[in-house]
Amino acid sequence: MITVTKSDLPPLEKYVHYLEKMWSSRWLTNNGEFVQLLEKRLAEYLKVKNLILVSNGTLAIQLALKAYDLGGEVITTPFTFAATTNVILWEGLKPVFADIDFDTFNIDPKDVERKITNKTSAILAVHVYGNPCYVEELQEIADKYNLKLLYDAAHAFGVEYNNQSILNYGDLSTLSFHATKVFHTIEGGAIAAKDEDLVEKLQLLRNHGIKSEEEVIVPGTNAKMNEFQAAMGLCNLEDIDEKIQRRKKIYEHYKEELSKHVKFQKIIASKYNYGYMPVCFKNLGKRDEIYSELVKNKIKPRKYFFPLTTNFDYFKKNGADLVKTYNLKEALDISNKILCLPLYPDLEIESVDRVVEIINSNVDNK
């Protein structure tokens, strides 16, 4: 079976080297040596001033919302992983959904502005598949209406826009280091923030609000990354550029071979990480037909993101059928056509050609 992705693992002896140090020191968690080292190295690699490591990308978004004490409504995209929407709900906020841009698949700034009310406190935009949002337009809107601008950059490891780290746009950005991502720490995540006071607050929030042995000054949670996760990250960071180049080669091969038959996402990054291979077919029926044909041939792509988060049952059961409430025409259209094809550094070009052959032989161009 060729799967849509496959987790990168370093040579076992590299990871064991870190494990031996942990066995010797018995320092396994609570801001250990390797967590501190990984924070430093990642901040340098990602070209950000401050990076706060956490145990997963979902908690990264949750802490970001909590740190700003937001209330009311948060405008976001329905074309995203469930976590983006779920975290807004977990924090007692109301998600308000804006449509997406047909070409980039990212949130449409014009529709964001249309959805702003006197209850809006923030915009939570997503760099979908690592492709940068229209950051200048979103910043103008956030400034105009005095809103916080937060980015879910779960897919955007190492991505740059106008030769600047994408993580330096907006008020803060969150990352996911899940095992399926371009860079991973098994589970894990991070928050990139410029405001030093906010950094201090985030550090408190990730560790129960503990300031010292006898002081707990805010109601925090347990969002700490452990040493095992950090060690995996330190190993994977060593050859990340080589892995991204392998991804690029596969991505470009797909584009060359499928260019006549599918729609590709318009990439506006000045530096991209090639984390995903999303393609759009002419309609839902054709997408599902290709999906089934690939699965029959032991190739497992993913309908990612389908359905929209607004189509999840728990919205409808609560009487909030947001697909009808909001005009999400482009998001629905892309979601019904999207398919992410297998892409990971170890994927052989021969396997890519198998995927391409099945698609090209089953696409109806009429």
C-alpha cells in the first residue's frame, strides 16, 4: 500500500544517542535540556525571535486564544483540519466562517471583512497546505477593525513569503509537529510570538501557570513538550533541507505529468516546503471515482479537507447548519473536488508514475 504520507524517522542510532543521555540524567520532561536546545535551534532555523514548544499543535492554538483572553466571535476558514474549528469552540468562542479564495485555497480577505461584526475579536487564518495567506490584506483588515490576527501555520514549517518567515506575520503563529508533518517531533507543536510579555504568559500557560515552587499565578494547563519528542525533533532537523528537496522533486514530477488533467493550488510562497500534493478534479463524482480506483490499486490518497468543518454532524445537531447560514461557495466547490496524493521523501518516482498513470487513464476530459 502506498499511503498519502509516511512519517520520517532518523537513523535509529542517532535517536538512541539522545535516549542514552536521558537514561543517564533521568530528566524526561519539565523544560528539559533537549526541549531548550530544540527551541533555540528551531527559532534560528525558522527565523523567529521567540518560539515556545508545546506538546501538540492543537494545544498551541488553544493557548494562543487563551493568552489573548478573547471573547465573542472569531472569523476563520471552513477549509481546514477539525482542530482549527474545535479549539475555537473549546475556548467558548463562536467560529464565524469566511469563504476561501478559489486559487490559493486560503481564506478570502474580502469575505473576512464582510463577516466582521461588533462581536468579532480575532481572525484565525490558516496557511492551507503551507501556502501563505494574503497576509498584507488580512493585516490591513485587522488593523482597521482592531482585531487580533492569528495564523494556524500547522502546515507551514520553513515557509517564507516575500523572503520573510511566514511566522513573522500577524500577532502570532502556531505550528504542528505531528508525525505526518514535514518536520515532526512525533507529536508536538510550537507558538511563534513577537510580544515578550505574551511569550512569558504562554510559557506560564503551558505549565499550569507555575512561576515558582510556591507560586501559581494563572490558571494554566499541561502543554509541555517532553524530552523524547524534543530528541526526535533534534534528529529530524539535521537533514530537513534534504528531505524538503526530495519532496520538491516529487511535487514537480506530479505537476508535470498531471498538468492537463487537474487543477493545482496557486502557490504564492517565496520559499515552500512541499508538504502536500493537493489536486482538484472537475467535480465530486470524478474525484470519488479516481479515489476508488487508486484504492483498488493499493494507493491511499486522502480527501483532505472533505467535508468542510461546517458540515460536521455536531454543528447540525446543535441547529447550526453553517453551510446554509454562510455563503461558502468556493470552499464547498474545492472541498468536493480535492484529493491529496501520496507525497513523502522516501516515495519512489516509479510509485508516483503509478499514481499518475491511474489518474490520467481515468480522467474524462470531455
